[in-house]
Amino acid sequence: PGVIGTDGLLNYFPALLRPFVAVFTGTPERGADTPVWLATPAAVEGATGGYYIRRHLARPNPRADDADLARKFWAASEALASRGCP
């Protein structure tokens, strides 16, 4: 989770602003660190379904467990997908 300062993202900003924006974004290496760590065999052996931030088990936002909100999101996603891409 978070904003990662990849070339693709930073290219949306004028060249003069890119260094400033980069200060507020994570590096690609930092963004990949936890997923790569989780993919190693011993990282979280026996644990499933957790939410991790910077290699630590974290509590997701309470809205992540809101079944009604999930249904609404699913319905909205289906409606958008049925329209096709512009």
C-alpha cells in the first residue's frame, strides 16, 4: 500500500516538480520489500490472510471488513465493467 515513485508515476508531473514529488513517495525497492519478503518460505510460515505493512502484521482499516460496503463496491465494479473500457 502507498504511492511508489516509479518513472511511470513521476512522468505525469512536470520535470521541475518531479524531485519534490519523489520526496513524498516510496522507492520501487521499498514498495517491493514486503511482498518479496512475504514470498520467502520462512517469512510468515503458517500464517495466512494477514495484512502487512513494512514486514509487520497490521490491522486493516475497519471498512475492509464491512460486508455491506463490499457488496456495494462489487455492484459498482460490475456496472463499470459491463460498460466496457472507453
